[in-house]
Amino acid sequence: MDVWSAPASLRPNAKVSDNVYGSLHVRSSSDPPALPSLSVAFDTDTDSLAFAYPLSTLASVRLRTPSAARPSGHVVLRTKQGTETCVFFHTETHSDTPPASRWLGRQFIEALAPLQEMVASQQEPGLFLLDPLPKDRAFHTSPRFSDDAIEAVLARRVPLEPQKTRTDTLAQWAKSTRLSVLSQFSQVTRGVRQSRDAFTARAFTRRAQPQVSSSQAGPYMVSPQTHSTLDSSVIEYDAARVYLAKWAQQIAREGELNQLAEHAMDEGPNKDAEELLGATALPPIPGMPQAEGPVNLNECTTMLEAGTSIDIMAQHIFHRGLMPSARRVMWPYLLGAWPRPRNPNQRAQVQEETKARYDALLNRWFGKPDARPDLDGSRHRIWIDCLRADTKHPFFQQSPHGDAYAQMQKSGWDRPAHQGTSETQVNPHLYALSSILLTFVFYTEEAHDPDMPHVEGYVQGMSDLCLVCYVACEGDEVAAFWTFVALMRRWGENYVADQSGMRHELLLLQRLVAELCPQLYAYLRDLDALHLFFCFRWILVCFKREFPLDDVLRLWDALWAAQWTDGSGHGWPLCTHFELFVSLAILESHFPLMMRHLRSFDEVLMFIHSLSHQMDIATVLRRSEALVYRFRSRVVHTENMDPDLRAIVMH
């Protein structure tokens, strides 16, 4: 019987006319399926080209997804004897946004996964090993990402003119893009830090040095600063201009606040900063009745039990934010981790079911120190990243649920403190955080979630996202885990090994800049900075390192509420990809200072990353929302708008 089948073809010769059409099958001669009876077969009228491989004889399957250069995706079957067979899925071709879960190659992998042990290679994206030998397993599960070697989007290109019709695809954009590893980026950021230190060491700037942020300039933590001497390539730009831009930005902010206060006395409380200052030509934002303060737990419970429209709830959360106790309840619904309950009994039942599922996943490794030694690398990277977490927030001064240190000892996973410190100096919340992340690794490998992007285990940066979920859920390990899983279903594309998700996000942001801020677009083009690499970290960790944690939580309230909808037609959702409008709001608000003072990409890079923890979240959110309405107005009045951009705001 067939376990799975799909139309397919072989190409024994280069000519398309010579294609041999048939169908690919996963078959079993027994019911239920058992490994000795399983095979992968290709059926065709040409008997000499038909084949059937026992599943136990296959060593690997390699996926080649559809692309502009390779319209028909295919899989390569390799036997343990080294024979390779390429099978094409001729019924599906490349599109700008192919749904990965519907592509037949991905479905083929999902059909095989429950039938044979399968390991996704971290060395070769798209390669899946079947029942690998220990040495092959060790090699292909070793970390592909590390602190000092991470592929980064360092593109150098001349893209489309902003006023032309944009029909380019991600593949066309990537074709003109040069990708570099983080070692190149490290040279830039090291030079930035060294030049900053050289500049601030001068007597006349020493007093101002605390105003220059020392936040990490890059998507991940990098190795500590070295004390090598400056070479000529480092001083190709004038660090003083960056300092002046930063100083001017602080003066401008103080001036805006003073001017806002003066005008507010005359204009009334209904004017926001943009209207009062006239800083940008932002359209008016449709208003809604504003209650005092964030949405509290009682309001959330009342709205949930009363069956209030999701669109209405989302608008309240977007504009007002959530109290911490309400956030713990609402985030799993906002992100889709749990279905919306109709009554408290259903809510309790859902929580019991999700706890049982989490416990089952946790027990795959908890108390089993020898379980999956191939994941020792993931364990190490998870714990190292957790130790780097910022635990200064008051939440981390509270005791976690239960005895975290005792649980760590029972788990069988030794998590040592930093060298030179003791276990008592490790914040106990980090044990729970690391447990969630390791359980997530098991989830991605064993749950075969069709909505989860093909994330290959733990990737650096995930700890930032998980920490925010953990704090939002007030240390509830089960709720934090499922909230993080739901977040990775929508954010995980940014963590796939080929970084196609990040390239797509940066491409969409570039198109938005071209549409809404043509002067900024021209400025970045002249600096050869249209790759927008300085926005890489913003999007990768969802602004986790750009704002204090309380502001990050408020920003994420808005991000998830912006696209939370039940389709009831109350003017919601606001948009998808609200993070792009947040990025654009930050760039646009600082553009005048950048244009006046900064003359190279390196200077822009340093200045942008110096903004970390220096921005007002309320102002950023107001600007971001106004940009959405500005763009929505443009979409309505433009016939040839890029369909990818149109889809962001038109539903």
C-alpha cells in the first residue's frame, strides 16, 4: 500500500523533451508499516527507468527547493552503496513566496520522518541522513553557527530605482548580492569599537564618553575586544562625525520634548509628537477610545469570556499594551500557541493538555544524561548563550517556580557556572530557560510540526527570543515553551541555515524604504548601504537588544496584536510584518542627522547600533503605526504596487 505518493519525473538527458514522467511512492507491504517492508519507488511506463529502493538501503535524501534559477524542485536519493537518483517534482514551480509546507519535496521528507530515523544536517542545508553511522551523525550535527563564524547579509549592490515597477524576486535580489561571513563583519565592528575608543580617549571628549553606547554592533555576541593597534583601513572614516551625529541626536530629542510640552499646553492633549512638530508628513491615525493605562487581567478575562471580537481585543492591546499579569494570559493566544477558549473550563483543559505534551517532550532528555550525545553541541551552545543573558531586570531577582538548582541536578545535564564563579552566582531562572531551549531542539527534530520552518536545532539568537517569552509568561515554563514554539513558527524563517528568511525580510524593508522614504533610499544607495545590514540584528532578535526589556515587551504586544484577527471586519489586522515599519520608523526619524553628518556605511553602522537603549518606545510605535497608514493610503491609490508589499497591508 502507498504511505505517500506524488507526481514526479526523471531527466535521464539534458533535453526537457526527454523527461520521463511518473510518480514517486513511499510504500509498505505490511499494515501497519514496518521498516523491513518499506520502500521508495518510482513508477513509470518506461520499465527500464522504474526503481524501488528498500528504505533501509537509503543513506540520505537531499532537498533542492524551487527557485528562480531552478524552477522545478527535486530530491536526490543516495543509497548506502553510493548510487544517486534525482527525482523532480514537475507539477510545482518557483514562486516568490512558496509555502514550504506544501512543497512536495518537504512533504516527502515529512512522510519518511516517522518511518526511519532522520537527522537534518547542520553542515549541508537540505541534507537529511537516514539512520546515519555515529561518525556521520557527529559530523553533520556539529554546530554550523558559532560566535565568530556566522553568515551575514553583507550585500553590495545597485538595486532597483524606487519609482520603477518592481517585479524582482528574492532570487533576483540575491543574485546581485555578495554574502560574507561574520569574520568580515567583525573587522568592521572591531574597527568601529577601536576608532570610538581612540576618539573618546582624547581629553575634550572624555567627559562625553558615557553618552556613546558600547552595545554590541552585530547580530550576535562576538569575541571580546582585542587591543591591537589601529591600522590604516580602520581609520578610513572619521569617528568624530559619528560622535557629532549622536550628540546632535540627543540635543534634537531634548528640543523635541521641550517643544512638544510647549505646544501641548496650547494645542490640547490629542496631538501627538509628529503632528505638533511636523517632523514628517504622516497622515492622521484613526483614533479609538483610549482607556487609562495598559490592558489589565480583569479586562482580558472579561473580553475572553464575553466573546469579544478578536479584532477589537487586538486594537486595545496594540494601542495600550498589556499589564504583566495580562501578558501571561494573552500572549499564548496572540501568537496562536493555544486556541481561544470559550469559558474558563476550556482554558484549564487546554493548559492541562499542553502541560502533558511539554512533560512528554521534557522526559525525552530529563534525567537521562546519556540521551542523544549527538546533541551535546547544542547543549553547550544553549548554556553559553543563557549565561550571557541580561538578568538585571527585577523579574530575575524573584525566585523561580520550584527549586531550579535541584531540578538542574536531577536533569542529568551539567550546566557549570562561568569560570571563576560558583553555581550559587548563576541566576536560577537560567536553568529553566536552558531547559526550554533544549526541549525545543527535541521538538523540532521529533514533532514534525508542518507549520515550523526548517530550523536545524538551536541557533544563536534564539535565547534572546525565548527569554522574552519566559518573562512575559512570568516564569511559567510550560506557557513559555509553547509561546516560544508559536513564535518560532512565524519567526523561524529568519533562523534557517541558508538565511533566506532574513534576506527576504531585508528585501521587503528595502522596498518599503523606496516607496515611503525615497530620499533615505537615495542616501543609502549613495553609501552602497542598501543591503540594510545594520538592521540585521533588529529583525533577527526582534529588537530584543535595542530597547530595555520592559520596552521590548511593550513592542512585542504591538507586534503580535498588529496581525491578530478573526476577520470580523473591524478595520483589523493593521498589517503583517509590523517589524519592518518599526525599522523604517527608526531609520526615518534619524535620517536628517545621518544625512548631515555621516558619509560612509561604516559610520552609519556605528551610529545605528549606538542607538541601542536610547530610543523612546512610545514615539517609535506612534511613528510605526503612522507609516502603516501612510503606506496603506499609497497602496490604495497605486495600481502597479509591488504585490508583496500590497499583501502586507491589504487583506
